[in-house]
Amino acid sequence: MAGRISKAFKNIGLAGRIRYSYIIVIAPIIAFMGFCLVTLWNQNLRYDRVIDAAGRASSFSLDFKNDFDYETYLVIVESKSFEESELRNMLSEATGVVDSLSQDVELRSDNERRLEDIRKYLRNLGTYTDRIEANLKAGDRYEDNIEIWENDVQIVTALVRETILQFIYYEIQDMQKVRNEMNEFYARVFSYAVLASVVLAFLVILISYAVSQSITRPVRELSKVTEKVARGDLSVRANADVGAEIGILGSSLNEMIDKINKLLEQVKGEQESLRKAELELLQSQINPHFLYNTLDTIVWLAEAGDRAQVVSMVGSLSDFFRTSLGQGRDVVTIRDELKHVLSYLEIQQVRYQDILEYSVDVPAELYESSIPKITLQPLVENALYHGIKNKRGKGRIVITGVKENNCIYLYIEDNGIGMTKERLDKINEYINSDTLATADTTVMADTGRPDEHGQGNSEIFGLSNVNERIRLKFGLRYGIHIDSVYGEGTKVTVLLPF
């Protein structure tokens, strides 16, 4: 039994332990206060009832006899007619007071008897007033009415007053009794309160010590584990099994240590991938075929005597390689990246002037934001070689940008051949996988060979390179996404932080 209780206590959370300790301490206090309040309430009700009854009876006794005797005399001497007098109203009001006093369920038995006597006296007064009214109507009965007033009415009203005074006297005795009981109760409450304070103080000290130890001991053990982890010892594990939250915290700490170990291994792998990506970037920075073709075009223009075009192409080629090779930076501003891609487009437009048009519309507010170097040029190159060149007619490449929700969206759109849905899904899956190693290797099959629609797979490596460099630099939230419709064109979205 004790073992089950101990096990159940260990499984209680920290908040639960604190709540239970509060309940153990507060419950007796609440019970004691409730008992005191109920008793005080009942005593106050008794006290209020006695005071109310005595007050109503006092107002009745002080005024009734004098007013009724005088009103009766005025009627007898015919200063007032019987109809003008208040005799019947006075009897009715007095009867109402007696009835309201009789409704008190806690009246003494002798006071109930006194109220019944008063009720009988009031009925007799009603009889006497009826006789006086009859004598007045008969006429010449003055002496009879005076006799009724002196021998009957005044005697009965005196009895009413005497009886109501007795009622008040005994009600006041009850009031004193209630007061004495309340004084005795206050004395008992004080004694019990002193005893309860001593007991509760002992309980508070005991429970506070037990609860604090049950909380701080496992926390200290977890603290020791975290200190070892901070010093680089990832072989330690938390063994705290006291309390739900501490158990969860210990399990979470163990999971965190395991994840740190895994992340260290993953970082090593990502560093290798990064080095491979940097190598591919270096190889892509100087594309010998692009350089050969551009120089051939410059030679052809020079032989044709187009000096202005030669100067323009040499300037564009110089700007292109200055960005590609200069300063050794891997992150540049969007301004510099746009300058680089414009140099590339200017060169290619000379070579493909019959099929290529382009436009760039990026807001100036985005110019100073950061972007990995050589991000847009590979995307534009894919649009040209794998989109526009594979479609008859004039092609167009449009570069735009917007800022939205603290993010930058750059769009590279072309009206080239586009891609089938199956190929598009495979490319997006490949370039957006967590690591290049986990990608679907079927996408990379037949690299460089066109499929039945004239689309090769070599562009995947350039897209993957761009996407991985963005994610390595800014996080997995950012990168590129491709939308395409076969026969209509392709849209590449580049997501960057602002």
C-alpha cells in the first residue's frame, strides 16, 4: 500500500504537488471558517428576529392604548362621527401586527400564548366599538357609552398594553441569551483558532520542506547533467523519474542530447556537401564554352566592323567575369546580382538576337538586400537553353521582384517550351529535398541527353546548386520553386529574407 502511494506521488506533476499541499493546508482553514460563518449566521438570524419582534411590539404598545382611548372618547362625545374615526383601522392594524408576530416560528411558548390573549382583547374591543356605534345610532345613550368606555374599553386597552410589555420583556430576555451564547462562541472560536494556527504552522513547515525537496532534488540532478553537456560530454543521460514534468524534462534533455549528436554528424555531412557545391560553383563560374562562344562573337563583330557592338560586348563580358571572380565573396547585393545577370543577357542577346528578348523590373528598395552570388544567372541560362531555344519563335525572359511579409520574391519567367507535369514534380522534389543525397536518383538519369520533348537533365544540377546555396546560407525556409506548363513556359520563384 505504501509503495503504491509512493509511486503515485512520484507520478504527480510539480503543479499537482503544489496544489495538493495548498489543499492540505487550506482545506482545514476553509472548513473551520465555514463552521464559524454558519454558526455566526444562525446566531445573527436569531438576534435579528428577536430585535425585529421587540421593535414591532414596542411600537404597538407605546401608541395603541392612548390613541384608541382618545379616539373612542371623541366618538362618544360626538366630536367625530363613527365613520370619520380611525377605530376600525386601528384595530385592523393592531391585529396585523399581532398576526405578523405570530408567524415567527421561534417564539417562546408563553409569548405565543400572550399574542393569543392580545388577539382576544382586540376582538373584545371590536365588540365594544360595535356597541358604542349602535348606541350612537339609537340616540340618547351617552351614559351607556361612557360606561362602556370607562369600564370596558380602557380596561381592555390596559390589558393589551400590559400583555405586550410582558411579550417585549421576555423577548429581550431571549436577546440577552443569544448575546451570551455568541460571547461563548467567540471565546471557543478564539481558542480553536490558536490551536489550529499552531497545527497549521507545523503542517506548513513540514509540507513546504517535503514539496521543496521533491522539486529541487531532481532539478539539481538535471542541472548536473546540463553542466556536463555544456562542457562537451554528450555521453551523459538524465535519470530523473520524480514528477511528471521532471520526467518529461529529463526525457526531453536525453532526446536533445541524442539530436545534438545527430546534428553534429549531419553538419559534417552538410559541410562536405557545401564543399562540393562550392566546387561546382567554381566550375560554373568560368564556363569555357560560354567564353569561347562569346569571344567568337566578338571576333565576328570586329571583322564586320561593328566597333560599338564589340565595345559593348567586351564591357559586358568584363562586368560578367568581374562579378563571377571578383572579391572572393559568396554573398552579394541584389543590385550586383542584377548587374551580373544583365551582363549575361546583353551578351546572349547579341548571339541570339533573333529569338531572345528580356526585361528586368525589380524595385529599388530590394537592391541592398543580400543574395548568394551567381543565383540568377544559372536560372536565366536554364530559361534560355532549356526553354526558349527548344521552342520556335521569339522568346522572352522577364525578371521581376516584390517584397511581401518580410520576404523577397524574385521571379524568372520565360515563354519557352516548359516542362511536363511529371518532370516538373520530380525536379521540385529533387531540389527541395533535405539533402542532395536523399534525392530521387531517377531524376538524374541520362544526364545531358534530351528526352522526347527535347529537354535535357543537365539543368537539374544548376538548379540544385542554387537552391542548396540559398538554404545553406539563409535556412531551409528559403530557396527556389518551379512552376511550368508544357508548351507555355516556366516560372522560377526565388525566396529570400528581406
